[in-house]
Amino acid sequence: MAAHIDVAAAIIRREDAIFVARRGPNQKMAGLWEFPGGKIETGETPQCCVVRELMEELSMTTAAGAIIATNTHRYEELSVNLIAVEVQMLKDQFTLTVHDRADWVPLNRLLELDLAPADIPIAEQVIAVSEQRGA
Ligand SMILES: Nc1nc2c([nH]c(=O)n2[C@H]2C[C@H](O)[C@@H](COP(=O)(O)OP(=O)(O)OP(=O)(O)O)O2)c(=O)[nH]1
């Protein structure tokens, strides 16, 4: 049976744009765009995980809110349960360490990115939620 992991990913919104990062050359799935985050450790909430990972990988100071979307994707050898958490940046700064690019992408262009496969349904749910909220 394929290994299974729970991963928390940050949905950081600024006006009509979402923060995305591209997986760096030393990471699995290098070159694909993702919502930054990482594996949830035992006993950790998705919110604690995402705040910790954003600090570790991007030196970003954040606060996490509600879970906005989830998706389980089966890669060849790994099943990833991706939990997308709404996150606020508390300071407008970050530093790339594991990613090689980051960008703010308008919601209506999110699906044009070469996203990690698990992230496509998450992006669709984020777009749907924003449309329901009327913004
Ligand atoms: N962080 C993150 N990982 C994702 C996304 N989509 C997706 O399929 N993944 C996969 C890639 C990896 O197999 C796994 C999380 O890996 P990671 O490398 O970011 O997590 P981590 O920092 O805790 O891992 P590690 O380097 O310590 O091994 O989930 C996403 O949007 N964000």
C-alpha cells in the first residue's frame, strides 16, 4: 500500500491574488508551483504546521485561520492529503530557501500555472469559495 501523508498548505490572499511558490531544484516535483507548507507532524494541527513551515521555508511571519479546502491525491508511491489553510502574512516580507520563485497570481490565472497535481482541485475550490464570497 502506498505511504500516506497529511500536508498543510497556505492560502495567502492579497486583494485578488494568491501567493504561490515554485518547488526548487532540490525538492521532489521540482519546477511545479504549490501553495507553500509541508508535512503535518504527529499531534500538530494544520494551522500550527503551516505557520511553522512558512517560517522554516520562507522566513514568513504568519497567522493561520480556517481550513478552506482539502484534497487527497495519489501520486505513484505516495498518497497526499492536502489541507489548505487560510493564512495572513503579519509582515510583508519573505526569503526563498527551498523554492526558486514565488509570485502573487490573480485568482483567475491560478489554473494557468504548472501546479503540483494535488493542488489543482485545491485551486478550483479556492476560486469557488472566492466567487461565493463575491470577491
Ligand atoms: N508543501 C506542499 N507540498 C505539496 C503541495 N502539493 C503537493 O502535492 N505536495 C506534496 C509534495 C511532497 O510530497 C509533500 C510535502 O512535501 P514538503 O517537501 O513540502 O514537506 P516537508 O518540508 O515537510 O518535507 P521534507 O522536506 O521535510 O521531507 O506534499 C503543496 O501545495 N504544498
